[in-house]
Amino acid sequence: MAVEDAISLTKARSMLIILLATCDQTLLAIDATADVLDSDLRHDLNAMTERTRREVEALDEKLRELRTI
């Protein structure tokens, strides 16, 4: 069971890392264009990035716990 849990958590973490990288790159592109019209998008992406980082940290903690079992 622990192995299946670790695989599932690792897959979820991988998807969040992809999301995080996508948000970061989108923010870089928005900043590079200095487009003031995208302030709402920038705000939303920053919020998503913060939430995703917290989720990755939580999954990291769960994976660490599984490794000690």
C-alpha cells in the first residue's frame, strides 16, 4: 500500500511541478512585455504559484513520511 501511495503522490507532485513551471514562465513572458492590461492575470498566476508551492511542500512532507514507514 505504501508503494502505491508513494507512486500516486509522486505523480501528483510531478503534475504540480509542471503547473508551477508553466505559471512561472507565463509570468516571465508577461513581465517581459510590460503589458499593464494583464495585471489581473499576473495576480491570478501569482496566487496560483503560491498555492502550488504550498501543495508541493505538503506532498513532499507526505512522501518523507512514507519513506520512514
